[in-house]
Amino acid sequence: MTRLQSANDLESLKKEILAKKDPNKLCVTICSQTGCQAVLSEEVFRAFSEQIDRNGLRGKVDLRRTGCHGFCGRGPIVTVFPQNICYLGVKPDDVAEIISTTLVKNKVVSRLLYDAGDGRKIAQEDEIPFYKYQSRFVFANNRVIDAKNIDDYIAVGGYRALATVLSEMMPEQVIDEVKKASLRGRGGAGFPTGIKWETARNASGKIKYVIVNAEEGDPGAFMDRILLEGNPHGVLEGLIIGAYAIGAHQGFVYVRQEYPLAVENLMVALKQARKDGLLGRNILGSGFDFDVEVHCGAGAFVEGESSALMTSIEGRVGEPRPKYIRTAVSGIWERPSNLNNVKTWATVPFIINNGAGWFTSIGTSGSKGTMLFSLAGKVKNTGLIEVPMGMTLREIVFNIGGGTIDDKRLKAVQTGGPLGGVLPERLLDTPVDFDELSRLGSMMGSSGMIVMDEDNCMVNIARYFLSFLIDESCGKCVPCREGVFRMLEILNRICTGTGKLDDIKLLEEISGMVSGFSLCGLGAAAPNSVLSTLKYFRDEYEAHIEEKRCPAGVCKGALIS
Amino acid sequence: MPKRKTKTAFIGIKLTAQEAALLTKLQDGLNSTTKTQVLLKGLDLMDKVYLSTSVSSNVALTEKEEMSSPIATNLELARLEYEARQYSIRVQQAKSKTKEVMRQVAQELSKTDEIVDKHKGDKSKLIQVLLELQRENKWLSEESLKWVSQKLDVPLTQIYHMATFYKIFSLVPKGRHSIMVCTGTSCEVRGTSHLLDRVIKTLKIRPGETSSDMRFSLGTVKCLGCCALGPVMVIDGKYYSRPSVKEIEQITATLD
């Protein structure tokens, strides 16, 4: 294939790809990302491949791997097109029956369908409650495309936004559109993306950088990985658009080395995009040059902080620096560097394609668009979801998540990862958006959502997060390094039954010091888990200290359960 | 043939002008360019020299003793001879072991060379170099870190700063099989502490430790992103959801 020279070239390539596809042809897709691979999706794929041959169906049936469907709790997920039948929890032994029943006789294997609980079986993915209440845009393409095939992405309209931007829009217009859409950073802090882009564009200096933050070190969050693994071109397209708007010719993707499949798929995507003329010199014949380099992180939570990440790209230890001057003005090698989260970049093409008006029609007054969450913990339907901003926690946990495992009493939902806080059951009707979560003492953060039931001890949860953070604190500034350590000491005391009466007061006092005087966001938000559990579950702390009792029966040591 | 640059240091040892000249000559003479080959050749030479001196010194000892040997010292002589023989055996053993270790080190260093060269000696790629080294050897040895320090011209302290900062790096050798227990938030609320206890009980090692027979290394990891399976354990890349003590025993028994 030759390099695409214009928007028209891209359009004709899309037509060419679509012309080769027969919408009525049988096609079996298998989710093959990390979550499903852990439950043997590759074995299922092999079984299909062998048995399709054995039944003489080669050529009549397409077999493809796709990205994550999100319903990780019920993987591996197999979908049969054009009927769009969704089979859940498929094992290699089930493959023969799917082939003989569905592919040959065009009938449904009902035991592999979603069981609604009231005797109904649901065949269509969109009808399953887990999907029904979601609004999927950024995440929608994952289930239909093969991440290692750029043609799949182009076939669903991929790189169209880039073509529009390069052929019809000035950089300032792109920034205007993003500003009008009120897009806020999906990494958790919610900083307005358009303003950040504008700052980087206006910053002095010829060489500028754009960076994808995929250092998703947060336990229990895996949206960034799913996007990079399942649809790397979607992220790349956003990045190239951003680079054009800012005036950068070099981009970096900073990804955790713990995500080998994401790195692999990204490398393939970069290679294909270069070959097609969507990266490199003179992109789509527009005269705009841009290329991307991949950096692997070596496992440090603090590296998700922008200045730490940039220091790490320079080849030094990733410790944050004070940000009196924003990284958008002075970042990598003291040049203007615009960093956004994977989800933010992946959202950009949708804003360009559908317009800022469409984007602002979704969400709440302060937070527009949709948000991706990983729903995990003691919830029936574990998985990855995309919902409009402003949906309540109750809707998310019960409608989409299907409630708690074994229908135990829900105690709290933890949002925002180790830096976030817990929200008690009585606040479940809170609409989820950036501002509302901060107001209640939690945060959007990495947008992990962990459901906890009556068997979870809130003091122990706070202790868990602090022990995570003390491992992850880089140690550069004293409030974080020493303060969090002392707080953990106190919590250890409380959890083992040797807590003192004034420990709660002491915890609050140190929290103020740590959040007020730490160098970076890690320290500033570190006490959130303690403060929010103290705010909503003070009685549990008191039971541990005064009655030497752990109400949930989790803490061991000198405590009565 | 391009003129070879005179080396000022070799495997971290500063060279005198004379030694440097010798090294260059040696490299040219061997018609080989890598340090590893020079190193191996040097080991061979050293071996030969060692062998001849140890034999000749033995002979000298016997001659000397015989020349001035009164009968009364015969016993003492026999003892000395025995000791000398034992000593000689030990030297031989130590030498062959040293040779084996040096060969391993040399191999490791040549791999390190390859990795550093791949990144064109770019200092800013230090993390990537260390990551690849860790992947290759499963740990970072002092020798290889010194080598990297010299090749990239980065102070050793800076390299240790990095190697101790990031969790992925290990400064001690790891076992043949890696066992990771997820302690991410979702696994935590689902009771991963019990799973970890079960694994510790079965393997009799704690997180961060390696069994004395180098079979297993146990570690914890904060989230593998397959929260639906939690609590989850990974052995050599294969996932196990909520395994029982019996299952853990069965799985580990099959690994050598």
C-alpha cells in the first residue's frame, strides 16, 4: 500500500475496505485481551480455528480476535455476526456446539446466553443489563475491531477526524472546538484540556512535545490498558490531532511495562500508521510532520504525576518537581510538553467528528461527556463501563453492576483509587462527576470504582491504601514520606487493638499537614482514604479503639471479631 | 580498517597506557572486536600460566625438601606433601569455578553490550536498558550495572538510584518460576490476604523471597487488571483464580 496523500485517499481506502467486507457473512469474534486471556480465550480461538477447518467452513466463516467488550466477569466473550449473538463464559469444549448449532443450523445455544434470572435468556449484547444502561462512544469500537489491523479502524471511520482537522481546520480552531466541548482531563484531576493545549501552543519555544499518560499504576483500574490494547489507533488519532493543534512534532506514549500486550499492540499500530502515511513526514499530504516514541515505565505509581513522568522520559528517576511553572510551558528538557491521559486523547476524535455541541449535550453542567470506569470489588458484574457523567452510583452499582456478590449489604463504594475516598451507602444517589466527588471527599482520580460490602472493614481499607502509598511515595518531600508513614503506624496500632483514644485526633492533624505541604498530588491526596473513612465510618474507628472490636471481623490481632 | 580507539578502561578497571596499548594489540591480534572475546581469550591464557606455575612450584617444593631431609622429618614431609596436594586440588577447583563464573559474567556482559548498543548509547534510555536487562537475566547484577555505568557514562550511584526506585528491578537473582499474588484493591476486598497466606504456607517463602533451591520466587503485584477473577495468582504468566491450598500444591509440584 502506498502512503495516503489526502483526506480523499483515506475515504477511498475506507470504501475499498468496506467493499471487501460482506455484511451478511458469518463472522465469529473472540475477545482476546488480558482479562479474557486469563480465562483461556486463546484456547477458545484455537478450538474455533481447528474446528472451522474440520467442518469445511473455512472461507465461509471469518474468525477474528477483538478488543475487550468490558464484561470481564463473564469472559471469554464470543460474538457471532451477522445475527449478533453474544455467548458468555465460553470454554474450548463449547466450541463444537456453537459451530454445529449456530454456524451450521443458524440456531442459538441458549445455555451460553446471558441469563436474566427470570427465565429469560438474552442473545443481543445491547439488551444485557450490563450494557443496556451504558453509553458507549470511546469504548464502542473495541468490540468490533482487531487492534492489530488498521483497516478495521479505518472501516469504522477511524482517522476521519484527523483528516478533517488537517484539511479543514487551523490549529486554533481545533483548540477552540475542544474548549467549547469543555473537555476535562480524564486522568482524574479534571483540568480543562483546551486550556492546557492553548497554554502549550502559546508557550515560547520551537520544539514542543505531546505525551500520552498510560502509567496506570492504580490498583483496580484498567481502562487505559483496555483502550491501548483494544484500540490503539483511537488514542493515536487523538494524539496526532492534539500535536497539530499545539504545534508539536514529537510525541511520547508512556506505558507501564506491566502491560505487555498494550505495548505490543501499540507498536504494531505505530508501524501501520507510518506505513499508511498517518504518521511521519507530511501526514495525509498536509505538510504536517509528527512521530511517536514509546517509553516503558518500570513500575512506580508516582510516575503518573506529569512532572515525574517527564523526568523519567528524560532518563532520570521519576520524582516530581514543584510545578510553579506548568509542564505545558516547561516539561521534557524544559520544553513545552502537553500531557494527557489515554482516555482524554481517545475522546478527542469523537469531539471533532460529532462537534462540541454533541459532546456538551451529554453529562452534567461542570463535567461533559462520558466517563470510563472499571467496576470491581464485591460486585456481580465486574468489568469496564462507559456512562454519561452524572449517572448516580446506585445506577452504576445496581443496574450495570447487578448489585453485590451474594446480595450482601453494600457498605461503601471507593472511587479514585488510593488517592480517592470512600462514599457510604447513603450517598449512593450522588451523581458521579468531577466536582461532586471532590465535594464529598473523594475524587474521580483514576476512575476505578471498588464496591465494598458489610464484610469489609473501613479502617483496614484505609490502612491498605496508606501501606500502598508509603510503598509508592518517592520520598523526596518530608510531609509525604514521614507523614504517611506515621499515619500508617497509627492505623496499624488501631487495627491490632492497641489504638489510643486520641489517635483519631492525631490522624486528622497529620492529615492536614500531609495534604497541605506535600510537593505533588500524591501527598496532597494521600490522606483522603483516612479522612473519608473517618468522616463516614467514625464508629468503626471508635469500635476498634474503645471496644477493641472489629465490626466487620477483618482485623486480626488483639481484637474481638 | 578504521584505527581502533585506545581504551582507557576495561570491565570497569582503569588501564595504564602500557596496558591499554596491550589491549588494543590483543584485540587486533585476535581479529575480534568484542570485549567478551578478549576476556575469554585472557582467561584461557591465565589458565595456562596458572597451570604451569602450580606444577613447577610443586616440583620445587619436593626437591627442596628432599635435599635437606633427615629421616626424622619424613612424617612432617608427608604431611606437607599431603597439604600441598590438597591445596593444589582446591586451587584447581576454585579456578575452574572462577572460570565458569567468569564465563557467565562475560556472557551477561556481552548481552548487556548488545542492549546498550541497541539504544545507541543514549543516556536518556537508561530505564529502557535496565528494563531489558532485567527481562533478560531476571535480575541486575553488580557487574552488569558497572558495565552499563561505564558504557553509558552515567555515575553508578545514579544507576543504583534508579534500580532501587522502581519495583520491577531486582538486585538479587530470582528463582526459575515467578509466582505473583495480586494485592490490588479489588483482590484485597475479596480477601487476597488469605490467598497469600495459603501460598506462603505451601511454598514456605515470603513475598520478595526466593526458595533456596532457586525454584520459586514469590512476589506481590498491585493489580493485574483481571479483577473479575480475584483474588488472583499468576505463575509464569498463567492466571489462577481463587486457588485452594491443594490446587497450589498441585500446580507447584509440576514445576521443576
